[in-house]
Amino acid sequence: MTIAGNETIGTTHTATATCTTGKAISGGGTVAVTSGTGKEMAALSESKPTTTGTNPTGWSATSITVVSNPGGGTVTAYVVCG
């Protein structure tokens, strides 16, 4: 997910990665790239499996803007499917 510049502090952004039908997750994680000169700064607030019914089917990552700047950033969720 792309984070635009000049976001309001407290704005949340969620990225999700999903396994193909019939595959179960075996793990997941996230990468937030929001630092550097003139970039937004975001803190990871949540990284967890997502479910359809009772079965985990993907991974979700949420960040929250803590410093607003003109440059944007990204939040990417990853899932390992088995």
C-alpha cells in the first residue's frame, strides 16, 4: 500500500496479502518503508493473520502515521502459503 505525503497524524494504512484458494498460511510479516529525508514516518501498529471463517488465509499489516512530511512511503504485507 502506498502512503501519500502530508498525511494527518494518526492516519492508518492497511496492506493485506492473501493465499490462493486451498492454500493455508504458514507465516507472514510486513515491511514499512517510511523513513528518510522528507518522508512520512509511520509506526507498525498491527501484523497478524487474516481469516475466512475459522481458517487463516492471509496476512494483514497496519501502520499509523506519527510524523507528517511531503514524502510518502509504503507498507507491504507478506504471506507464506503452504
